[in-house]
Amino acid sequence: MALHDNAQQYLGQNEIGQISQQLGINPNIARTAIAAALPMIVGGLARHAASPAGADAIRQAASNHASVTDNIASVLQAGPPADASASGGLLGRVFGQHRDAVEQGVQQASGLESDKARRLILMLSPVVLGVLARRQFGSQSVAQVDAGQLAGALQQEAQAAQRQSPNIGGALGRILGGAESAGA
């Protein structure tokens, strides 16, 4: 199962309801926006992980969010992280210079306004990182996980997301474009 599909499984009716309330949108629109945002988040992670520093930043962020999947509702209820300022915060760490491309891709694919697309990414990124931590790290300590392996795994996940989400494939392709050469 693809990473974005696995993350989607943690978002049931209650979680979608929380997201729609926080964004002030209809639950059906929230569901569609989530389906568009999850593959874009995975693509943004893969793009940033193409550089060793980016892969290390994602590895650390995933480690910090490893327990998120234990209580998704409380994470969503808490809203965006306190460090979600214009300086970057979580999104700056996990997407690096590709943050704007991910936000624009989610906005285009979901039809949400820019601010709502950004808030949606802020709510969903910890979920994706938590699922990633469980899948990649398992019972290993974060120091045992090779950043290169993480980058390769994320690249495969992003390619799977692109194949499985043809309606956002173009926007996701623009994010992934050059991911292989970014670390060279």
C-alpha cells in the first residue's frame, strides 16, 4: 500500500469533519482536498529528500512525529503547529525550498484558497510523517535509518502517488521534476 493511501486510512469521517470545520469548508470538499493533498505532500517530501540535508531533515521530522498516528484526532484538533509562521516551521524543514510548489500544487489540485491549502498541508503533514516513521523506522532508532534509503523510499512512494493520482499527476510531476538531480 502506498504511503499516501496508508495516511488516508487514518482519516475517517470524524477526522475529515474536524478538518472541514477548521478550514470552514464542506466535508465533501475536505475529502477531495485531502485526496489531492496527500500525494502532493509525499511528492514534496521526496523532492526535498533528494538532497542529503533534506533527507536528514525529513528523517528527524518523521522521528518527532512517530506517535502522531496513535491519536490523529488530537493532532488535528490542535491545529497547525506553533512554528507554522512565515519563516517556514515544519513545512520549511520537510519541504525546504519546495514548500511553495507543494502549496501551489495542493491549491490547484484541490481548488482551495491559498491560505486553506496551506493550513490543510500543515494539518496533514504530521500524519504523513507519522505514517512514514512507522513504515520506515519500525522499531529502529532514527540513528539507524540511512538517509539515502529514506530518500529512495520516498522517491518510490512519490512515483506511486503520481501513477495512482492522474488528476494531480501534472502538478506532482512539476514538484518531482529534477528530484534525481537535486542531490547530485
